[in-house]
Amino acid sequence: MLAANFLLLSAVLFSIGVFGVLARRNAVLVLMSVELVLAAVMLNLVAFSTIVGTIDGQVFTLFVIGVAAAEVGVGLAMVLMVYRNRRSISLDELSEMKG
Amino acid sequence: MSGTIATVLAADGINVAKNVGFGIIAFAMIFAALCVVATKNVVHAALWLVVVLGGVAAQYILAAAEFVAISQVLVYIGAVTVLFLFGIMLTRARIGTDIGLFNSGWALGIPVAALLLGVVGWAVLDYTGDDVIANQAPTPTVLLSDAYLGPYLVPFLALSFVLLAAAIGAIVIARKD
């Protein structure tokens, strides 16, 4: 298997996730796109682990899985708080901090 | 024609079955990822995300990382998806087709993503070239546990504190008082 296969697949996933973050307005959908980006990064780490032939990439992948779980939990809690205060999770309405 | 291609691939030490499996899973993953960012139904987006994350787990198995694949299934398909579905239900998104899921300037995301894909793809092809991943046996889990309890012990403990802080923080943020 070519070494570029995994890396190109994860580049495609990363780009799709970036598009989702930029294009979506619903906060939960933006969080899902962030998950796509994180999945791409983890696939990259595992691919590097196989290319280099050491275990370190897999160790870091498991770290990323743990951190991503924490990120989703806190992110959804924040979305919930925003929804409770404003009855809406449209991100373009959260513009009080615009100068 | 395909016979000659198979001969050439086999001569290069490339596992044909592995490549075919990779291609099928990769196609399904890309299609599902496009559905995640394009569908008009929030619940469907969460379910398409399951397909992408399951495909990632399958790719881990192809990359000889079994333990990471099992962790991926447990954490993502088991926990994160349920969390997303709870988030969708608690914010009372409409279950059917929804309108207004896209920004007004959503089309700007397409050139940005295409440019990013071009740059990263060029860098990847420039870095790897024709490098071939050798066929390797599954990674023994004992190597991972040795890494965690050896050189990576301090980051491992730090991660456990991060998870604890995140859990407490999520409860504090989300509780009704």
C-alpha cells in the first residue's frame, strides 16, 4: 500500500471538515465538522506510525481520542447554555463581541 | 489489462486486497463526510458521522493499529454519537428537514477547502512520493501499555486531569440553577 493513500484520504477529510466549520450555522453541526477534522488528524497520526515504524503515533492518537471526547462534552455544554439563554444556536446571532 | 496492473502491483510488494479494501472504505468515508456537511437534516448528519468514524476505525485496522481501532469504536461510535444526539434533542432542532443550517456566505468555504486540499495534497505527495508501507503484523497492545506506563506516564496522568476538569466543567456549565 502506498504511503500517500492514508495521508491523502485524511487531507480530503480535513478539507471537508474545514468547509463544514466555515459553512454551517448550526452550532451542533459545526461541532460535528470539528470531529471530522479531528478524525483526519488521528488517521494521519496512525499513518505516520506505520510509515515510521514506531508506536508513538498510536500513543498520540489515543491521547487525541481522550482530548476530543473532553472537547465534545464541554462544547455541547456550551451550546446548551447558549440555547438556554437565547433560544437559538445560530452562530451568526452571537455577535455581541463584534466591535 | 487489469492482469498486468495486478502483476506490476504484486511485483512492487503491494497487497492488492488491502488496496481494494482501502479504496472502498475511503470512498464510503468521503461520501459520508460530504453528507455530514451538506445534509439538511441534523439527525442525519449525526448518523452520517457514524459512518465516517466507523470508516476511520476500519482504516486503523488496515494500518495494523487494532487497539486504536477498538478505542475509536468505543469512544466515538459508543459515546460521542450519543452525546451529539442528546445535544440535538436538547436544543430542540427540528427532526425533519431544517432550513437555515448554512451561513449566508457558505460558498466561500468551497475555495478555502479546495485550496487547503491542494496545498496539503501537494505536500503529502512531495513528502511520500512512491514510498510503500510494508505489510506488518498487528501492533501488540503490550507495546502501547509499556509506552503509557513508561515514557508517556506524565502526559497520561495530565490527560486524566484534563478529562476530570472537562467533566466537572461540562456539568457546571450545563446545569440549571
